[in-house]
Amino acid sequence: MKNAKMTLVSEFKAAKVDKRLFGSFIEHLGRAVYGGLYEPDHPLADSDGFRTDVIEEVKKLNVPIVRYPGGNFVSGYNWEDGVGPVENRPKKLDLAWQVTEPNLFGTNEFAKWCKKANSECMLAVNLGTRGADEARNLVEYCNHPKGSYYSDLRRSHGYEQPHNIKLWCLGNEMDGDWQIGHKTAYEYGRLAAEASKLMKWVDPTIETVLCGSAIYTMPTFGEWEATALDLAYDTVDYIDVHAYFGNAENDLKNFLAKPLLLDDYLNAVISVCDYIKGKKHSKKQINVALDEWNVWYHTNGEQIEKWCTAPHQLEDVYNFEDALVVGLILITLLKHADRVKIGCLAQLVNVIAPIMTENGGKCWEQTIFYPFMHVSNYGRGYTLDCKVSCGKHDTKEYTDVPDVDSVATLSEDGESLTIFAVNRDLSEDLLFDISLLDFEGFAPAEHIEMCGYDAKAVNTASECAVKPKLAEKPVLDGKNLQIKLKPLSWNTIRLAKIK
């Protein structure tokens, strides 16, 4: 049996966890909106056409923000098409995904849906085919109380109170030549700086997110961030990172090591932020928004009927090994909580998502639903500065891969301690020794584990076979907690202060 050790001290807090780290993403893509959030003919639809079964699943995930409406979609989207009387809204060709967009669901519907799902809006503006003027008009429409053209237009549409949307994305993946309105770093940086400036003149309480590189393998990665940030540093608050991981080569051992790349990616982006801060002699710190991340490879290369509406598109069916990698990504995010303040699992429903639906039928939880639910609900508060000592191994692409990856969080009130851990070993148990040096009065509450499943096992509408279960509660011997981590396992170990 392998061994690992961790030492925890409650006073050694590494970072405050921003609740927005556990956000998600909805784009007008596939059945994310139509058939996902919105299906008026569904037996469980409410008076607004929202699927109440989906809302209940979203509430389980405790998602604090949802990014909308894209994604690639936003770079060709005219927000005015999605407001006002539904019968007057135009059908448009969505060039990003080669489908027809009916515009039955838009900004106001999304804001209303977020309230019902106990979430907040993270809205993206179109900086592909449009610019600063349309962006500031949308902020006025959403956030200004009344007495101006766009605020009164919102009121005439039945929304007297402003939506007060506080977080805004300045376009999407503008470095990619697949993007509608693709720009150079200089072109984008100048536009983003002016758009953000005007948007904040309309509402000084908002925060804005600058587009970073679409992916770490882009040839302009690093240079793009430096150029765009140099131009927009004074008017923006965050720079975004997008990261997707896959196992197309069917190498499980190597797949489980891939989140190490995210660690390097985040460190590189943070370094560029701090370089520009130093160059400008600024006291302002730019933080990171990982506003698209997930496992994504099952549906790459699929073909759909051109110009149809809401097709079955990018509906990855996730397996057990995908859930483990999602857990490892979440652990990596928590380890970077000092600088990564926003995260958006892409996406929320049907499209590479933790929640799946049938049109007119059932709603169910994919395998990746559970690690996200555990970390979102139990990973808030503070991350603790903890070092894990364990064995390491090599894979096809990575060296010195830790056998176990783990992080610990302490609730804001100091009453609850949670340890998240993944045992990467394919066949061997791991004995995890945790020293709790100053957690007087704490006792083990539960050990939730996902393990023992075939790596390719999936959940379906008829059977959710892959799900967490309660393991034997660990025993605290003085200040030492000893836990056996099963091979290929996701673990959530919770301790609480005895009252």
C-alpha cells in the first residue's frame, strides 16, 4: 500500500475562496438553452417556460454565477434581437455554430432564470461584429434604473427594476481565427479598453473581464496577454483563461496527469499580469477568470444538419475517469484561489455538461456532476497552506506526477474542515495520514467517495450507476487522521467542530 502525508494548521490560510469560483456557463449552442433551460411544452415547465427539474439540479450544484450568452455565439449576437415581445423577435443565422437562432430566450429571460436558480448573471458583450457603443447600451438597458432610452426600453419590456449585473466579459476568444470578428491583440486591446471604460461610465460598480488566449497552445499565447493587458490594464479587472482536457488517445494514466498542465497555464498567465503591473508601476492587481473549463473530447468532429434549431450538439456522455479529472481540475483551482477568483464549468446543461435532459422527458446527473457539487458546497471559505508528501510517477507526457492530489478548505466561520483528494493509482490503495495540529474539538463527520467503477462507466436517463457513496467514517486518533483512499477514487472528507 502506498502512503501520503498532509499537515494542516488552521492559522495557515492560503487564500479566501471567491464563491464565483464555482460558476458555470450557458451558450446558445445545441440544447443548452432550448431543451435545457427553456422548454415551454415540457410537463415540468413553469409559467416562464423554464424546466423546473433543471433548476432543481442547478440548485444542488450551488452555482453562484452563470456566464451567458457565449462563447463563440456572442461574437455575432445582437442583444436587441433577444428582448421585447417574443412574437416580434427575428430568427437569425448563427454563423458560429451554423444553426438558426429563434431568439425566444434572451437577456431578460436569462436574468429571470438566474434568480429562480439562486444564481447571478455574468454577461458577455459582442466585441466581434459590434463594439463599445452597443456594449454600453446593453449595460444601460440592464443596470440603469430609469429615465434613459435603454433603461426605459427595459421597463417597457416588463422589467421595471434593473438587473444589476455586476460581471461582464469583453467578448470571447478574440485571438482565435474561428471567432467572428477575430482581431489582433492590439486591435482587441484597444477596443476592450474603450468598451470597458464606457461600460463603467454607465455603471461604475461593474467589473470587466478581458479575453486571454483561447487555449494555451495558441502560437500567440503570452504575447497576446501582454499586449492586450498593456492596452487595457487600467480599465479591466480580470483576464480570462479557457482550458479543456481530453483522453482521445485512451491513456488513462496520462489523462489523470493532464490537470498539471492547468497549473502551469495559470502560473504563466499570472506572471504576465504581474509583469504588466510592474511595467506600469501600478498598485492594481489583475486576477484570473477561468471562465471556460471542462473535459471535452467525446463529441469532437461531429456533424449536424446546417441551419436547424437546437440540435443535439456537443452532448458529451461523461464517464467515471472524466469525473476524476474534473475533481483534479477543481483541486487545482482551489490551489490557485489567491489569484483565480472566477471559474465557469462549461457548460451547465446538455452541452458538455454535468446535467442532461431529454426533450419532453427526464433530467439526470452525469458523472462529473458530483465532484463539482462537493467542491461547490463544501469548498468555500479559505484554502489552507498544506504540503502533501507522497510518491510520484511518470506518464507518457508528464514526469513527477503526484500519486495523490489534495487540498483542504476551512469554512469562513472556522467550524468545518474539508479535504478533497484523488488517488491517481490505477490499482493500489493509498494510506493518507493527515496531521491536524490545532483543530481542537473537531471530529470526523463523513467520508464521501467515488470509486470502484469501470473507468468507462457512464450514467444514463434510465440508470445513474456512477455516483458517490458514504465510506466508513475515518477515526481521529489525537491529532492524526488516517484515511484509506481507494485506487482511482474521488474523496471528500469532512470534519466539523463539536458543539
